[in-house]
Amino acid sequence: MANKKAIKAYTNIEFLKSRDARTLRILSEYLEPEKRFKDMHVHHTVVFFGSARIKPTAKRGDDDYRYYHAAEELAFRLAELGKSLADDGKGFYICTGGGPGIMEAANRGAHRAGAKTIGLNISLPFEQHPNSYITPALNFEFHYFFMRKLWFLYHAKGLVVFPGGFGTLDELFETLTLIQTGKLEKKHVPVLLYDRNYWESLINFEKLVEMKYISPEDLELIHFFDTVDDGYNYLKPRIEKLIKKVNHKFIDEK
């Protein structure tokens, strides 16, 4: 009596979810997003970070209300700029962590502009679920934080950081460390922090200089802004300059 055919390794779900296949899972979180970005002609992004706990239903006048609506409006204006540059091959897209709060606000603003918009979700036990404003073909779900961070920064020509908790601080300081140490090809990628009062009450950046833990010029890596106009006017020329300078097009694309 003949034996049943064995399961092929690449269809063996039990194996693929095992510790032994971890390398394959990590590779898949590099290769599958790369292919999708290529297929969707995504080469440049502006990334928004910020708290998932900020609600669009916050009362007018509350900080949460101000943060949510500033993120949405800035993303809307940037998405319109990205669309206007698309004909010259210099367009860019709004990218977020794909969840609620500031992420939803930024995806919502880009969606309102009629632009494609990216959500890089992460599997978590709470808080994280895809918001409804992400372009379906650009809705991702990651298992590994470090692979998700790679795709946050690979195409980024600007980073906008709104108030947030541990996750936001992690993303901010990893980004600053990579820029400071020259690990990013884009040495002058702008990093904007919304609401100077919030950030300076949370982190004493000047103390780091005083203690000589960072150099005075490291503070130039950060730009504080308190209005959408300021953020947009600061970002616009810098994004356009970086897009001209840094080419992330895939090898087989013209």
C-alpha cells in the first residue's frame, strides 16, 4: 500500500510557525512588503508617529482633539503635495503604524486628499487594529517590530512625531540614533516634533547636551512645531530636496 504524499515544506504551517523557521518568517517580512511597494510604485514616504490612544471624539479644546486634527490636516496637505509631484516621478505617500489615534488621523487626512496611504500594522494583544483609511493594497501586518521599523524608515523622506507613549518614544529615539550615527543614507531626513511644550516637559534635551551625552549639533536633528502651517512649510522644501537626492527605485524600474 502506497504512502500518502508528504506535505511540502513551504506548505507545512506547523513548521513555518516553529522556531526553526524563524529566519524564513523574518525574510518574508522583508520580501513581501518589498514586492508590494514595488508593485504599487511606492518609493518615498512621510511617516507619522504618535499615540494610538488619542481619540477623534475628544472634546474641542483638549490636547487630544488638537493632536488628532493637526495630524489629519498636516497629512492631508502633505498628501496633496505628494500627488502634485507624482507626474514627475517625485510623489510620496503618507505612512503610519496603521492603527488608531494619530495613525488613524494621518491615514484619514491622506485618504481625504484622495491619495494612497500606507499602514504598517503590528500584531499586539491590545490597541492595534487596522484603521479604515488605509489603502487596502498597502495594509500590512507585521510580527517583528524590527522589520516593521525597517519599512518605516527605508522610504522615509520626513518623520512627524506627535505626542505618545513608549512606542512613540521608541520609534523617535531609534530614528534619531540611526541618523546621528550615520546608519541612514538620508543624513538630513527631517524629524518634526509637534507641541514643543509637551516634548520639553517630557524630555530635557538641553540636559543631554549639558552632560555631554549628546553634541550641541545633535539638537539640530529635531524641529519643534506648533502649527500645521509651520510643519508643512518646514517639510515641503526638505522633502522635495531629499526626493531629488535619494533614489529608492527598484533595479528593474526606470
